[in-house]
Amino acid sequence: MIKEVIVVEGKDDTAAIRRAVEADTIETGGSAIGQAVLKRIALAQQRRGVIIFTDPDHAGERIRKIVAAKVPGCKHAFITQEQAEYKGDIGVENATPETIRQALQKLRTEYTASVSQLTMEDLMAAGLIVHAEAASRRLIVGKALGIGYCNGKQFYKRCAMFQISREEFEAALEHLEADK
């Protein structure tokens, strides 16, 4: 049984989580999150802790940001779009139980007073921004770090929010060489 309550988008996501692990969930009902749902999530955070596990798409990222802004200190689970894709549909409900378990083992906790150990220059030197293949490189490094895929500015913010160390970053960069 997972101690924290897992925040997902809908009923199908809850079913997928329960196929993988024993856990309680709160469903946001999509990206139009109501105040009542946010209050339930805040209460869950106070009592048991919260894991945000949304789809790796624009709507899922929007939900993740809304919940994280209203309920500080959440943990985050990420899967890639390829892990969540089935017949053109992207969602947690399409992930295998093993993929879900792996994502829950690689949780990241956000820190509200975050000061990054990395700089934008570090991202530029690694070819994660201002590079012809920056998007594909961020996908590989984001997966290795367990912080998911996002644009360059969000990648930098996530590195700060999840307190990614320089050592973790450099180890993740080795995945770029392995992927060639």
C-alpha cells in the first residue's frame, strides 16, 4: 500500500494505478480543477502526502502546475509519452503496471525555496537548449533524471524545483552518449 494519495486525471487512470499498486487516488476530472478537489488534495497532503501522476501531455502538465501551485510540497511521478501511448492516445491509463511501478519508485519531491545547482549555461553547454536537437536531448535527459519532458525553461525550473545535483545531471548526460 502506497502511503501517499495519488492525484490522477480520471477514472481510467485510477484503474491503471490500481492494476499496478495498492493506492488511493483523487481524480481531478480533467484540467478544470474545482476548488473542492483542490481542498481534498490539500487535506490529503496534510494527512498522508500527495503524489501527482498526470498524463505526459499539455493538459497533464497544466494540471500538475495547478495542483503544485495550490498544494506545495507534492511528490511527482513521471512517465514518457511513448510509455503512455496506445493507438495515438496518450495517458497514464495506457501505461503498463511495470511502467507505473517504476515511475512511483523514481518520485521527485519539489522544494519551494529552490535554488538550482545548475545554470542555463549548463543546459546550453549540454545541448539541452539553443541546439538543433535540444528537444530530443531534453527528452533523453529528462527521462534519465525522472523529471519528464518539457521545454527548456521548464526543464531548468524542474531541475531547481527537484534540486537536481550537478552529479545527477552529469550522470544523466551520459545517457545521451549511450543513446547514440
